[in-house]
Amino acid sequence: GEENLLKIIVSPSDPVDEGEIEFLVRGLPIEVQQLSKVNALAVASQRFASRSCRPMTSDADVPVEYKVYCSDLLDSLADHKSYIESEIEPFARQLGDNERIELDLRFRDVASKEWTNFIRQGNALVLPYKENWQVRESIKKFTNNVITPELCRASLQRRCFEKPFGYPGDYVMMNAFYDNIPYGENAYIRFLYTLGLMAGSSIKDRMLTLKHELESIDALKSASDHLHIMSIGSGPAREICEFFKQKEQIEKGYSITLVDPEERALDCAISSIYSSIYTDVSSVIVGGLNASFLEMLRSKTLLSQIPPQDFIYAAGLTDYLSSKLTKSLIIGLYEHLKPGGTVLIGNINDSPNGMHWSSEYALDWTMHFRNRQEMEKIAEGLP
């Protein structure tokens, strides 16, 4: 009937103001301002209708045992949430900052064993598909739909997943792992944040390992020496800050070169290093070199104006490089060493209690997880 027709009540030959146009749909007038809403509703409805013709989720490749694992994990989080909100939060609101930190540490003690077991179980379920792209992507999509939204209620995990700087592992996030202090508007959100810190505990462990390596290199030099150190993909260079914090007196000279694609990371690192030096000395020189990942791989050109180094390390960059590019990088770095100098390469591993499930699957933080045999293969034929 006529009531189903769309009619424009205006002469097409006359110029008309927007307010003078109206439509009739089922006998009811609709102004032009409402037309976009009607159209948007129609388009959205049509798209949803077309989607209903196929399965809502394409999880056929996801193993049944993995789905059970995710269900168990969500059930555990829901149980913790209910208990924390009813039994802990009323008291947590009354705490000061110091008491809140103490409470969060107790969260960690209570949750540590259970969360570690979940991480180990998750790794065991996904590691067999490390080289199977199709199954791996299906599991990731399923995890992002089911597990990720709950974990990302905490700002640490949300930053990992959303990557506000456009790349994973930015310096703000790395500093959060180094600080190891949970944040959040309530006790449950801080509990989730704590789980994120525990999952990424190897990040802080790696930083402390680098600090010890710096101490070892430093101990081999006499007080009259000038030590040249370079960090490739430096981020906040927290290990250098910690290295200088323990020095009450600085006798030898240090020239430190930080190379990173993020200028903000370099500014943060340089400022933090100088702030960590207790005494007013002029024998510590810290410089930053803002370079893309591609430029870092062309180290011969990039570092041509920098003097030979005693210690060059890249502890994180190769997490994002293929084995071929990693080997090429190492060969290039060797050319910039002093005789007797050291190159150190750190790479995230695929150990049973490592970050593989929590980063790759839960938070879409993709890296090359390598075991000892894979690293030794990269090292074959190197000096």
C-alpha cells in the first residue's frame, strides 16, 4: 500500500533548506536529521542478519581441552572477584598507600601458586602449535574473545594488548614491569594487575641479569680505564640506572650509547641514568641514537661514527627478529667491538613457566620465543 512508500514532499526544481525536507515512512514524517540514524540502523541490521547465516565464532580448530582450560581460568577469576569485592574491598578502601601495597603483596602470595599453574598449563596447551599458523591464530582469536577482556580490565594488560605507541613492549610498559607495583581503582583490578606482573616477571629478571653483566664487565677494568657501553633497543635502560645507583663513588669513565626507535624512551632513559648517579661527576657521558629497527639492522652504517665498544648488548630486540636477521645483527655488532670486547644477546624463551601463553595468546604480544638449541644454532659460525 501507499503507506509503505518513501515520499519526498518537495519540488525537485526548487532550492530547499534542509529543514523544509521531510519524508513519509508508513505515514509518519521523518526529518532529514533523522535519516542517517534510520539508514545506520538498516545497514547494521542487514550486516547482523548476514552474519547470522554463519557460526558466531570460528573456533573449530581450537582444541576442546583448551576451551576447558579457558573456562576453568574464567571460573577462578570470577571466584576471586566475588571474594575480593565482598570480603576485601570494604577494608581496602580504608587503607593508605603503604598499607595498600602490603595488601597487594599478600594478593601475590595467595595467588602465586594457582596463577603459575595456569601459566604452565596454558603454555603446555599452546606450545605444540608454535609452528602451526592456522591453529595458533584460531586459539589466539578464541582467547582474545574469551579471556582477554577480563584481563584487560587492568591497565598493564590493556596497554600490552592495545599498544598505544603502535608497537609492543614500549618503555612505559617495561618500566611498569620493573617497578613491580600494581595499580587500579579497586582491589580486584589491582589483583588482575598483579597477575600481569607475575606473568611478566622474567622481564624484570632479565633487567637484573643485565645489571650483573655490567658489574662483571666493570670489574675487569681498572680505575684508569674508560668503559664504552652500547645498548641496542635500549628502552628505558633500567639496568644502567640500577648499575649506577649502587655506586657511591665513580672512579673510571663511562661512555654509554643508547639506541632505540622511540625518542621518548631515549629521553626517559638518559634522564633516569643521570638522576641515578649520586655524585656530581663529568666522567659519565650518556648519548641517545634514535634509529628505526631497519636502521639497527644496518649497524655498519648506523654506528660508523661511534668508537669501538667494550660491551654491546641487545636484550629484547631479537625477540622481534627472524633467526636470519638476528644472526646478521650479531655479525654487524661484532665489527664494532674493541679487542676482547663482549656482545650479549638476550632472547625470550619458550620455557614451561615462561610468557608464551600470557603474551602471545592472551595479550597479542607476538615475539620469537626461542629455546637454547635455537639460540645455539643462530650462534653457529660466529666469532
